[in-house]
Amino acid sequence: MTERKTRVRFAPSPTGPLHIGGVRTALYNYLYAKQHGGTFVLRIEDTDSHRFVPGAEQYIIEALRWCGINPDEGVDENGKVVETASPKHPYGPYRQSQRRGIYREYAERLVASGNAYYAFDTPEELAAKREEAESQGQTFTYNQVSRMQLRNSLTLSKEECERLLAGTTGWTIRFKMPENTVVEMDDLIRGHISVNTDTLDDKVLWKRADELPTYHLANIVDDHLMEITEVIRGEEWLPSLPLHYLLYRAFGWQDSQPRFAHLSLLLKPSGQGKLSKRDGDKLGFPVFPLEWVSPEGEVTRGYREDGYFPGAFVNMLAFLGWNPGDEREILSLPELVEAFSLERVIKSGARFNPEKAKWYNKEYLRMSPDSELAEAFMPVLKAQGLELDPAYVTKAISVIKDRATFVADFWTAAPYLFQAPSSFNEKDCAKFWKEENYAHLPEVREHIASYSGAMEVGAIAESLEGYIKGNEWPLGKVMNCLRLALTGAASGLGIAEIIYTIGIGETVRRIDYAFKTLGK
Ligand code: GLU
């Protein structure tokens, strides 16, 4: 086989918001494509109209864009081709519903070669078969035995078939599963797998009723026509692999068939069972990249809205089931591209750890420039009705950065850096605003007023402590009094950090206000 240019695809069905497991599949495809200098295709598999959910396709596109894993070919939210492939290779359209004209011919080809057949059973007939099997404690499958007792092109006369094909619309084309054949398969993650076809059923490939293919046919035909070289997808598709191998064989495409890699599932934090779409609400962390508002108006939280950086989210996802084989944990998208390999993807399920997700965000926050964080924090301040100088906000952030995991934490950690207290905690006042303590504050105020604005946190701390101790005043009590005046409560950042941030003038003003409000 000649070396082909790497082309991989992410092929979601727009049946709802993309779960983080799906984003990880997209990410691994992207990393693989970029590492091999190849193409990452986004194909929308929307042939199952019963499961179609409005808005899901836009959600998928927006989620990938937020993560920075942009397709080279595919559709944008308006259904336009993101990048046109070479005119010699018209790979698109990339939405299967727009390709519906393509599939019938391929299904008919399989009938002609004896690999598929027309099935005329009505839903009622199949339901009766199922009931009959159940009454005998068995499950009905459409296979080599049962197919010969049903109405299809293998059991009916040619004339009868032609009459039904022309005159009815309830028929389907089914794959004729070969008898007692061992399918030998290779998976890039799981190694060699073999399955006997006697355990498999005759899947529907194409339906006359809506003139649409099923997932199996559309998926194989499109992977072939789009010249996909590796199929990297979730483990839930592993049971379909023998059929897919057989379809490639039936079409005579086995020499150019893609290689397969099935990714393990994401597990709940307990390690017990698969991480499901509902776990987020139950366990208190998002399982979706972006917030999702269902067509019924139900809101489900997302990583973006919870304040995660896309880089942190992507980094965390990459490490769910893969690692670079060394100590590194923080890798940017280009570094991930460099380090990624399917060989290092684990076979077992990857346990999701919401604490690790937070750890990643904290690390990314720590690495972000203060000025960028300030910019991201402005809307939080705005929501509080505050419009502050970006240079001031940047300075404040440099002081509290280490205490934050999310940008919004800058506010919750120390609102008094951005807004003077207008009230004082009653309990703290009762405890600390006592004459023997606040009696020293006017002198402390004068001392602070003498500081130069250029003093750093360390110098302020040293000078202030030295001054209070030198006067033999009770350090802790005076400090608590001062903190109450500056923050409105007796807990919070170090006094020197507060003075350094808000400045000498504001410090003095707050002490005066405390005296005015709390009295002597
Ligand atoms: N449409 C399938 C899905 O929703 C694609 C599976 C595959 O990648 O083959 O996951």
C-alpha cells in the first residue's frame, strides 16, 4: 500500500451537546492529524432524523472553536465548507444529510455483489418475531437462520421482489452477514481482535422510507470517499468494527481501508462506571465544554461558563487516557501535537477527576500575564457596577493571583481591593473594635500616611510591624482593628498586601471612614 497523506475525521451526530468524552475524541484526532502534517475533517453524521436536536451542530462547532481544535475541512455554523479541498478531490459536502444522494448506489452495489439483500418485513412482522422469541426465552436477531424465514430478496421470487421494490416504501437493504467466518481485526490501541460472524446480525444499511443510509453504511462510504487514513473514535463503536471490516471487504476497498483506534471510556470520579451526560448535575462539575440550553430551555453548565481557560481544559482532557511518558503535565496545544502518540493511549478507562481540572486551571491562571487576567476580570467588576483603571486591577491581581483558581475568584477572594467597605461585620466589630485597640489607630494612620507610594509589600509589613511593636502595642489586636477598617471584616489578605494595593491615600481614607462609622 502506498503511503497516504494523513486524513482523520471527527464525526459527531448532532443529537445533543458534545460530552467531554466527545471533545477528547476530537482532540486526539486533531493532535494526530497535526503531528502527521495531515488534515482534520469535521463531518456531521445527521442521517438519523429521529435523534436530531436543533442547535446541537452549532454547539459542536462552537465547542471545537473554543478549544482551538479547528477543523481543516468541514462545516461552519452556517453549513458552509470551512476550507475547500482541492477541486480534484471534492470531499464535501461534510454533512451527511446533504450527501443523501450518494449512498443508495453503494447499497445497491452490495446487493448486486451478493453482500446485501432487500428486506420487506414490516415493523409488525418483526415485532411478532421478537415476541415469539421472547416467549421462548430467546432474543430475535436478523441472521443467517432467521433471514430464511422472513420476507426478503433471498426468500421471495424475483417477480415478487420487483413488485415490492416498485410498489412499496417500507423496505430496507440489509447486510448479508457471512456464515461462520472469523474476522481478523487490528486496533492501534487494543491490538489484534477476532470475532466470529455467527455472533453478528444482518444490519440495515439503507432505508427506502426516508431514502437515508444508516450509520454503518454512511460512515464507511464517507470514510472511503474522504480518503480517511485513521479512524480514531470511542470504544462504544468497537462492536461495529467487524461489520465495518466486512463492509470494506464487500466493497473491495480493503487495501485502502483506514486503520482503527478505539479510545477507552471516561469513567466517573469513583472509577465505577462510565461518565454519563447526567453526572455533571449529580456530582457537581460540568461534563460539557460549553453551557447548553436544551430546546426545552433547560440549562446545563459548561467549562467555559464556569470560568475554565480553554488551554487548561484541553490540557486536562489530553491527559485523560494519555501521557507523554515523562514528568510533564502542562502542555500547550502545539506541545501536545508534538508529544502525542496513539501508542501511549491507555486501554483501560480513564477516571475523570474534577479536582485535577481545577488544578489545571489554577496553573494556567498562574501562568497568564496579569494584564490579560485583568482584562478577563473587567466584566466581573462591571457586573458589580465597578469601572476601574486597568492598571490598578492588574496590580491588585498580582497580589491575589496565587489565591485564585478562576478569574471570578479575584472578586470573591478580596472584594475590598476593588471597593471600599461600606459596612462592617458586626461580630468582628464587637470582638476587635475596642478602645484599647483602636486608640492606637490614629497614630498608626499618621505612620502609614508618611509612607512613600513606591514601597513594596515586604517593606510595608516590616515598617508597620516595627512601628507597632516599637510602641509596645498589642500587634495582633491593632492589626485586626486595622484590617476591620480596611476590609470591613477581621479576615482577609495580609495588611501590607492591602495597603500596597489600595495605596496610602485610600488606606487613610478607609481608616477615617471606619472611625466615622464605628465611632470612638
Ligand atoms: N456518528 C458517530 C458518533 O456519533 C461516529 C462514530 C465514528 O467515529 O465512526 O460518534
